[in-house]
Amino acid sequence: MPPLSRQVILVATLAFGASCCGCRGRDAYPNAPIVLVCPWSAGGGTDRTSRQVATLLEQELDTPVNVVNATGGGGVTGHTRGALARSDGYTITMVTVEINMLHWRGLTNISYQDYEPVGMLNRDATAVFVRQDAPWKTLEELEDHIRNSPGEVKASGTAQGGSWHLGFAGWLDHEGIDPGDVIWISINGSAPSQQELIAGGVDVVACSLPEAQALFDAGRIRCLGVMADERIEQYPDVPTFKEQGVDWTFNAWRGICLPKGCPPEIRDRLAVALEKVAQSDEFNNFMNEAGFNVTWQPPDEFAATMGSVDKQLGKLLTSDAMQSMQRSRFGPMFFPGVLACLGGACFLGLVVTGQLKRTDETEPLSFRDAGRLAEIGIWVVAYLVLAETVGFVLTADLLLVLLLIRLGNRWLISTAISAVVVVVTYQLFAVFLKVPLPRGWLGW
């Protein structure tokens, strides 16, 4: 065998061996960092709860748990990302009650049925806040103003159709007021909504008491009431709606879920760890100090709660009184789909009519040339089809070798280059940047 060939094979062998460094099998879960998706913005109650849970889960699972805020679309972005993640246990989601609302409003096809429940952590009642200098001192005064001056009051607390909006609108509907008589400003999260309240951009904010604790304790905002059965222990001076003659309650919940199809043993492992977190003194102290209510429910009980709440909210959201939150005529992917179709049609039209020219020739682009351009898409599709099953390293290495050979390189050179590139890519993204790449047969 020529010396060059021996060197090439040696490089490829060493590179492939190096790719196994940092790669671990899938027998012991977890053996890689976990991503916790938070569908809401930083600073809000869900974000604060997510980060506390992540810190304690790290201790229980002995692996990093990284919180990612995937905001937008009134919770659609984060909940969709969590539901469509790989069902290998390395992406979990802090699911909120919005999962029981979004599909009823036609914003997404994702529902609670696309998740595997791990455990509920807490429930919080909706509260209504105004600025300290607001003219309304009681809930009754605010209600009378809305009734007598429809369209004047601006409110927020979350995106339109979110949990706090639904609690607020449900209260108005319960009192015989059209929910549309209050202008709801769609803002992703309670923290930016409170900033708008202080700045005068909105007149009322609906969210939980813990989320507004900083401004409430500082005396900058006033709470007119909380939609709970009885007063919150941490806020004994805040009256309930029932105490003020309004028989209306509304609670939002939060819990950890996995994508549907995750192996039962992984769900059970997470459920055990999460229950220890929920029952720990550190978690309960954090929740009590923040004013959050700790409500633990195991997987099966949590699943039943999500199903029950989904039916209740579906009935409310499809009622005549809630037409302001009726189904969207077009789904969130309608316009991207239209743009993609138009782009494809334009490209095909240029090819067929011969208007797509080469840069260095006057001849039109042939179908053969178009086929070569389409090869890029073929490689991408092949990766998407194989990677989840085979794994990133093996799939990327095989496809890169074939692509290099297709471009006219010798197979030995192609193998060596591919091994080095794939190893460097894996080490950079999976090992150093902790990006969860497809694990496949061998766990890498």
C-alpha cells in the first residue's frame, strides 16, 4: 500500500476515534445537558419558576439544565418548540395553562395531547392591578367605569387570549359586561405589562400576585382583588373577588412536560426527580417568599387536570361572549407557506421560460443544471430523515463523504476530510456549546 494511502487511513482512523471522545451511550439517563423551554419572557412568574426548577433539577439529575426563553405568539412559539422537540428526554418544557387555550383559538394545532406530563408544580390565581394614583380604589369602581365608559380602559398582562386575559375577560363576561369593552393590549409577559402600567401605556394589569410583588411591595401599584376561593396566605390584605360580591375564580397552572412519545422510563426518572424538587425545602421556601402556591400533581393526575381544564376553557372560548378571541382565520404558518409557494413558483417559471441565465454564458439554465441545484435540497432532506435514527456523527460523516465523492474527490481523501470536519463540528456544538444534536443508535 502506498505511504500516502496509509497516512490517509491513519488520519481517518484517529479522527473517528477522537469523535468518540465526549460521546456517551444512552444507557444511563441523563448523560447530557437538558434544555428547559420557557414559553414566556424573562422576569415573569413562569421564568422565575423555570430557573428555580432548573437549578434544583441539576442537583437531582447531576447534569446541567439550561433554561431557554422561547417567547412569541402568545405562548405558541415556546409550546410548539417543546412539543416538536426530540422525544429523548433532553428537552423538557415548562408548560402553562395557555396550552389549553391556543388550539381553541386556532393559533396552533399543538395541544396538551402533544405532551407527556411529568408533574404539575403550582397554581396561581389571577389578580387585578392599577397604578397607585389610579382613580379606582375598589373592584366595584373599576367595574362601574368599564360599564359606563366602554372602550376607555386599556388592560394587559399577557398576549391576547393568554391565561391572564382569559381570567380578566371571564370576569367581565360573568358580570354581564362585553369583554370587548376593555381594550386588551397584547404583551408577551407580565413583567413588560407592568412596565407599561407604570409608564401609563395601560390602565390595568391582570397577572398573579407573585409576578407583581416588587411593584406591589414598593407601593407603586394597587391590587383591587384576586380571583381565588380565599385570600392568599402571603398576601393577607388583598381581598378576593368573592369577598367583594363577585363569584368568579380563575387559576393558572404550570408544570413540566416531555414531548409525546418519550420512553416511559425517562418520564418516570424525571417525575421522581421533579417530585423531590417540589417537596424540597429550598423550592418551597423560594415559592413561599415569592408568593407562589406549590401544588404537586404526579403524571397521571396532571394529565387528568390538563384534560379537564381544556374542556372547560374550550367551552368558554367558543362561547358567544368571547368572540373577541375567536379562532384566527389563518394559522401561524399560512403566510410563510404562501411566501414559500410563491418563491418556488417564481423559480420554476424562470427555469421553464429560460430567463434564468448562467453568469458566464448566454445559454439558459437547463433542467440538468436545475437538478444539480436541487441536490442541495436532497442532501438536507437525507440528513433530516436519517439523523434522528442513526445519529448526527454517523449521518453527517456518511453524507459528507458521498457529497465529496460526488464533487470529484477520491474516496480516501473524502473519508479523511469528512471524519475531521464531523469531529470538529461535534466537539464544538455538542461538547463545548452543549447543543443537543441527534443521538441515534450509538448515542452520538
